[in-house]
Amino acid sequence: MTAPLALTMGEPAGIGGEITLKAWRERAAPPFFVIDDPARLIALAQATGLDVPVREIRDPGEAARIFSDALPVLAQPLPRVPVPGRPDPANAPAVIAAIERAVTLVRNRQASAVVTNPIQKETLYDAGFAYPGHTEFLGALANVAHPVMMLVGPELRVVPVTVHLSLADALATLSTATIVTCGRITAAALRRDFGIARPRLAVAALNPHAGEAGAMGHEEHDIIAPAVAALAAQGIDVSGPAPADTLFHAAARARYDAVLCMYHDQALIPLKTLDFERGINITLGLPFIRTSPDHGTATDIAGRGTANPASLIAALTTASAMATRRAAQPAEA
């Protein structure tokens, strides 16, 4: 990997700054720089008792050289001094700008991947942010119509086919075409970024007992099974629809590399139950790598010095591994 990772600030009133400082301090992650306000990180390090030197850089190319001695920060000034636990819409434009800058840098090959700290979406909405979350915003920045969210933990990979929707809206929008698109993108990512030559996909049913032959719903027959057949016709190793209550125990997990789930919580509950601290979020289908911790801004504990950086470290490490694997592939891959 020739370029460092670009890390965004996330919500300044949340735990993003603290876990960034801790990730650098532990040196368990590859070289990265953070797009943030240097003054706020210096103040945060002092307030939380973290012995982390902060050094402003003007170019991402400086990051690798100074990373062993200080946390490299590409300055993104905040108009107001953040107060831990109290998000301020006045700082929302800077939060959004940090994401946009990270994407620009990685597309210009000045960074090898984008890693995003958690954002407070309600605060961004108050400032005019028009997207349900990071996934959709990054898709818009990359002009990608269907970015796919994959959640990854040490023991499980899951893909919610419908994401940031109410359960009622998720059921109303579920379609064969969307399941096929998610499956195709997931299989390609597992080959390219995880080195799995023939990925095995499991597809979860929507209804209890996979619909019980129509007695508990028709979505399995009408929507999900046709998608499984279409993916199999494209040469993908796929099985299902399988009852979701039998898909996540240890023996079942040994039979697949990722599960396509029909809605958000069907995917995230098992992942977070198995390992809440180390789960990460990866956006598939983009022309660049993006990972993120799979937790929120945790404003209730912000500024206390107790936040766990494990998920951010996992996101940084995974992004680096993905970038290294892509760099080793032929240009046409």
C-alpha cells in the first residue's frame, strides 16, 4: 500500500475523536491521517488524558513519514468548539466536507481508502443533509445507483438488502431485482477484496419458517426464490431462502461466506450479538474502498475517555488489507 488511509472526523460531539486518538496510540492500525480540526483533537487529548501528539499536515503524502511520531491531521476547521454529547448543526457542513474531501483524495490516489467515523444523522438532517446515511451519500458522490452495505465481524458477514428504511417500507420495496443486484455485488467483492475464489452466499427468508409453503407469506415464492435462481444462473454458489432463525448458529455459519438478509435488523442483530465491539461496515459497489466502525456516535459517553477503539481499528486494518489486495491484482481486475 503506497498511500495512507483517509479517516473522517465523524460527529465532533461524539466518540469519533477519542477512538481516533486511541487508534493512533495503540499503533494497531496501518498509517492513516484524519480530516479534522487539529485544535479540537489537541484539546480532546488533554481532556481525556491521552498522550497523543497531534501534527497538522498539508498533504496526505506527509502522513506515512510522521505517523510513528504523531497523529497526522489534515485540517478541517470547525466553526464552533464542540461540546461532548451535544451535537451542533453549525458544525455539520464541516462533517460533510470531511467526507467529500476523503472521497476526492482516494479518487485522486492520494489515499488508499476512506474510513469514516460515525455521524449523527439527525444533526446533519437539520443542516440540510439529504441522505439516509453514509452509504447513500457515498453512492451519490461516486454516482453509483446501488451501493451495498456489508457488515463484517470476526465470525460473520451479512448484507441487508434493504437498509435505512422503516420495516414497513422495507417490505414494500423488497424486490427480486434488488436481491440479485446485492448478491452479484457481494460475490464480486468477496472475490476481489477478500480473496475467496468461489464465494458461497446464503439467502435469508423473510417470513417465519421461510413462509411455510405460503401459509405464513408468499414473498419467499414470489420474490426471494426467483432471485436465488437468477444468481445461480449467473454461476454464483447460492442457497436459500432459508429460515433466518436457523442461519446464524456456528454450524450454519460454516456453510457460507456471507448472508443476504431482507432487512436491516435481520442482518445486524446476529452480527452485533456475536461480536459487538469488532463489527465493521463496508460499502460495496463503489469505485473506491470505504469502511467504518459498526457503531454510532455514542454521545452519551463522549468526552469521558471510556470509548473502545476496537471497531475503528478493525475498520482501518480491513481497509488496508483490501487496498493491498487490490494493488496486487492485474489492472484489468
